[in-house]
Amino acid sequence: MISAKKLVSATAHTYFIHDSLSYIFLCKECVISPQFMLTMLGGIYQFERSMMLERNVIAKLKGKYKGKPVNIELNENIRALAQVGINKFQIAKQLNCSRTTVYKALSN
């Protein structure tokens, strides 16, 4: 069987045999195709990901997945400073928050 294939590299206990389509890893008693191994890992990943998304949907329906609560006092301060005429960058700097927070507060 090895004579029909090209022997790429060998160590004391490990042989890599190159076929025209794939590499085969031989380690004493085991024969594993890397393509098969990657296919199995991909399938496991997809299954785990779908289970995680399902759990997130269930948690959202139960009301347990709400996110960070809104700081009402900060939003009021941002709106008050914006009505005075201070620009958004200065508001963020003065209240020690991000510009994104300022934009979100003003959009509501």
C-alpha cells in the first residue's frame, strides 16, 4: 500500500503519506484523515452554535436577556447640554462618556 503512494516524511513513530487527493496521518495503530477530522469539528461547531442561539432566543422570550440598563440621569444631562448649544464632542468630554453614548441619548 505504501509503495503505491509517495512517502513525504517520516520520524520514529509518525509517517505522513501523500496521496493524490489528501494526506493520511499514520501513528502506530491510528489512521486519521485531516479532511475527515475538520469535517467532524465543523459539524460539532455548527451544532453548538445553533444550540447557543436557541438558548439566547429562549432567554429573550423569558425576559432574562435585557442588556445594560440605561442611565437616565446621564441622558437627561446630555439633553440639557445639547439644548444649551454645546457640541457633542464637548458634551462627551464634560460628562466623561463616549460620543456614541451622546448620540444614542440624543436620538431617543
